[in-house]
Amino acid sequence: MATAFGTISSVATTTFNVTGDIDVSKPASLTEGDLMVAVLQIGTANDGVYSATGWSEVDNELGSVSSVTVLAKVATSGDVAASDFTFTPSGTQVGSSDEMSGFIIRFTGNSFTGAENVKASFFQDNAATTTKTFSNGIVPFSTGSVFVLVACNAQSNVGAQSGYAITNNDPTWTERIDYNSSAGSFGVATATPSAVSDTGDSTVVYTASEASTGILMAVQEDTNQTVTHSLLTQSPTFTKPVLSVGTTTTHSLLTQSPTINNPSAKGSAPTQWSNPDKPSTDWLNPDKL
Amino acid sequence: MADVIHLQQYKTIYDYYLTNATVTPKLAPMATSYTPNSATDSYWSDISASMASGATLITLANFSVNIDAGNFRVEFDADDISEASQTFTTDKFSIILDTGTPSTSVILCTIDYTEGTVSPVNGTFAITVNAEGFFAFNDN
């Protein structure tokens, strides 16, 4: 069973000074295992994150006109038996006259975990215009998920809302809430993604020129994914050397003549030779004895 | 006469590095916004910010470098991957050799999934590795 929009509660409104929290009614036909996504806003500038027992926060956006919190919970048997759910904002800037409002959407599917099943992106368009453009593009989980586009203002009546759209692969939107009062406004629409790619900006058209915070969400049940890939191959590039063809030449014989350093002859003349007579006939040469 | 790169050098060099550099081959599911640049994306620190939001590095078991004599190439392979309780959106993966320090963990490759963009939602993310491996260097 693919993820599908189920039902949506009516918008609850109150001011902080009544009880300090807000009760939002249970969406119709809630069944154990369904995923509930609560969107709550408060007219506190840059403060006021909501929480509730058993709910996990998907994300929040603290703005100058609206501070918005998105929470999620998988419905239990106790939730099915309940009539409403209580959410409490906290923050040092939360004041007694701050307007609070919120709603809960119910999704059906095979299996949900909680906040992991919700991908949300926020953007504040604080200009006083009627065409609200939100730079809050997301990539949906798959074409089996559900888009939810929310435009909200916690302090003003923005008039009737329409013109829900995303820039890329815009699907057919079904408006679920068009609530506008001085206690806060909500425009909510859902759609089935037609492509698994970046949505680009989203837009909602107001009747009155007011600021707005836009939320684009994708919701999907627990999903396994098995992927494959091709083999990435790389071939080498051979940079061959360039051969240079030489010129054939001749050359002469290289000769080298030695340098001879002649030794200088040095000698002494023999003494003059004499031949004296023997001193006697019986004289013997003593050098020959 | 053919020009070829002799394949054993790849195996010898990679095996030596894998054995002696104390690295762990890991796979990173990457965000759809990531466009790889083979020249400037060199280390994990260059691209770690582009890992798919919610994803973590997945250790590759039995990473190996093998010579495919029949196809005249050296192939880089590992076991199939299966990780439970995963939530992210991805359309490609990168493989790194993790040294424990992102700035020294070299990136080997980035490869697209055949299926395009996929989003496990608190489910099992599995990659069936191609029968020939992740990537290969041909001899020519």
C-alpha cells in the first residue's frame, strides 16, 4: 500500500493566555499505524517551538510573523481512542496575547516510523504581497510519496488562498484547508509528485497582501531501496614521444698531439785522467789486492 | 605493435597501499546536488559536505583489486552492500580510502545509480555491486 493522504482535522485556534497550549482535534478515521503530521504556528516573533508528549519534531521555522513547528507521530491505540491532542509552545518571547493555531493531517501507508517519514523545507516571504513565492524546494522521496504545501500567517487574515504550485514538474493540487481569520490563516494543499527531482520554488496566492511562511513537505512510508550501477571503466591515454629524424653527417678524425715536457740533463765533467808511472817494479796496485 | 599499460602495476601499488597505509575502503551515498570534479575533488574533506543528508559512510567488505585477464583490465570490487534503517536521498555514490583523517582520505571514484534518484525511508539501502566490480582500468 502506497502512502496516501487520509484526512485532515479542522484548524484549531486560541491565544496563549487561555491555557498556554492548544488542543487540536483528532483527524477523522484515525487508525493505529497511521502517520499524523501536525502543523502549528504562533504569532511570536522568532520564538515559540511547539512540543507534545510522544510527538517528534520534523523541523521548525522561527519568523517575524509566524513561528511554525511541524511534528509527527505514528498513531497508537491510545491516539485512536483520544479526541484531541495538546501542543505547548515554549520560549522566552512567547506572550499572553500571541495567537496560536494548528491542524493535523493523517496519512495512510504500509509502515511509518515518525519524523523520518517527513521531509520539510521552510521559507519566509515577509513582503506584503498577494503572490507568495517560497524558496523551499525539495526532492520528494519518490513518486509514491505525498506533497503537502502549506502557507501560513499567525497574525492576519490573508483572505482566500489559491494558486498552489511548484516551479518544476508541477502536479495537480487538491486544496485541503483554506482557513483565514484574524487569529491566523492556513492554506493547505496536497499532490502526488510527478518526478523525483528538485521542485524549485513553491507559490501560493493570497487575496490580501500579507506576509507568509511557506512549508513544502514530502511524506512517505518506510521504504527499502536496492540499487545497481554499471562498471565505470577508464582507458589510459598514451602520449607518445615524437621521434626526431637526424641528418647523417661526416666528421674528421680528432687528433690530439701530446705535449712532452723533456727533462733537463744535468751532469758534471769527469776529472782529468792521468797515468803516472809505477813507483817501482814490484809495486802492487792496492786496489786490486 | 600495440600500446598497453601492464596491469599488474595497479594491483601491486593498490595492494601495497591498502596493506600498509591502514586505510578502510568506504562508500558514501552522495546528495543529488553534488557534481563531481575529478580534478579538484581529491580527498574526502573536499566532498564530505555533499554526502546525502542523513547518510553515513558505509564500510566496504572484501574490497579487492583483481586482474581480469579475459577483458584485459584491472577491476576494483567489494561485497554487495546492505544497510538497515537508512533515510536519505541520493543519486550517486563515492568510494574513499578512509585514513581516519578526511584531508588524507583519497577519493577513488563517483558512480551514478542505474535507478537515478532513490530515497530509502527508515528502510534498508542495498547496492548490488556490478558483477565486474565498481570500476576498472583498461590496458589500452
